[in-house]
Amino acid sequence: MRNSRRKFMIALWALGVPLGILAGSVAAQAPTPVQKRHPSLTDKDDDPDAPKVGTKTILEANQKTSRKVSSAFSNWPAN
């Protein structure tokens, strides 16, 4: 009885392992689906009607924010 179970398990293993490897290799070779971007998620830079913001304006705004943050942390108590 024990011998028949052992033969059954060996046969099951001998069939299952190669089939598992084959299934894994076939799945790895499948082409990945091409994901289409939703129109609302596209870049806003392509919109010709969008107002143009100068780099100088952005730089000035970043410098103001930087000054606010640095002044807030300059009064921070040191440990």
C-alpha cells in the first residue's frame, strides 16, 4: 500500500513539475498589453489654449516659498 502511494506521488510530481515550468515560460513570453492613456491624463503642455507662464515668474515664486520655509526653520529651537 505504501509503495503504491509512493509511485503515485512520484508520477504526480514527475508530471506536475515540467508542466509548471512550461506554463511559467509560456506566460513569460506572452506580450504585454499596450495601455492607452486616458485623454484627461495627457500632458497639459500640449494644449495650445493654455496660458503661458514665464520661467521668471515660476523662479520668483519658488524663491519666495524658499525664503518663507528658511525663515520658519531659522527660529526653530535647536536640540
